Amino acid sequence: MFHMRGTTVAKAAEFDFMRKVVMIGAGGSGKTALVNRFLTQKFSEQYIVTIGSQFAVKTVSVHDNNGHDVVVKLLVWDLAGQQRFDFIRGSYYRGSKGALLVFDTTRKSTFLELPKWIEETENALGERIPIILLANKVDLVHERVITTEMGKAFVEEHKLNGYLETSARNGQNVEEAFARLAKHSIS
């Protein structure tokens, strides 16, 4: 509340929905780089292992199912992907309303372990939340080993909520990924 010329006025909320979402996928797949690109529109070549999790907040505007513009405040939890952090990750899922599942298109191993991440999410939450698959590092065209068709087939087979090809380096589809996840999280 604030006062204006003797009148008490309730300050309007800066968002319509607040949703916790998680970034999941193998270590080194580019989850942190995608979050940093989303927050700062910048990219760093430096790789720093996420220990446990990192947390970021940003609002996005999307259309709800009725076509109305709504503002969603995303609480983005970037979860450590390395196997040595498996024991701690489960607690970070609590309350999540959506996930961006990330793999590195230049490393087949990150694609092969995608089912593990879906299972871990469902086990931690006791339910299926909206999950969008992100094929990351598509700017590394000559190093790519996982095709678009393989990614789309995985989405169909596992009944995920979407597929996007992203690049934290050049920003391709980064904003779109978070906007789509925000929309799914309020549906």
C-alpha cells in the first residue's frame, strides 16, 4: 500500500502468475548458459559446474488459453546435471510447474539419458509436469550428431509438450523456450 494525496491505494501486482520451473538435463548440456542468455542476453564461453542448483527470476508476457495477455513470473531453478549431484537434486523439484529438458546436439550421451530425467522428475513430484525438450548448441552445425527428426521423435514417444532447437551462443529460441514453458505452466 502507498498513500497518494490522502488516499490509500493498493499497488497492482507486477505479475498474474508465479511459477517455479526447472532446467534439467546432463551436465555440460548448456542449461546454465541458456538461463544466463535468458536473463542477460549474453553468452560466456567459460564452463562452470553448477553445484546443487542456481536460482533466477524473470517475468515473461504470454497469452493465456483465452487469448488474454498475462505476465508470468518464472522462478527458474537450474539443477546440477552431473551424476555426483543425483542425491541432492530430488528436493529441488518440489513445487515445479514445468521443466526445460536440455540435451547437447553434439553429444549423443546427453540425448540417451533423457528418459532418466523424465523419470527423475516424475518420481520427485509424483506427477507429470509440462516438459519441453530443448536441442541445444545447434549453432555447432558441423559437430551435430543428434538430428531434428530424432528430437521430434523423442517428444512424440514420451508425450512431451514441445521441441525447440536452441543456442545459448546466438540466442536462437531462448526467449521462445521460456515463453512456451510459461504458457504451459499456467494451462
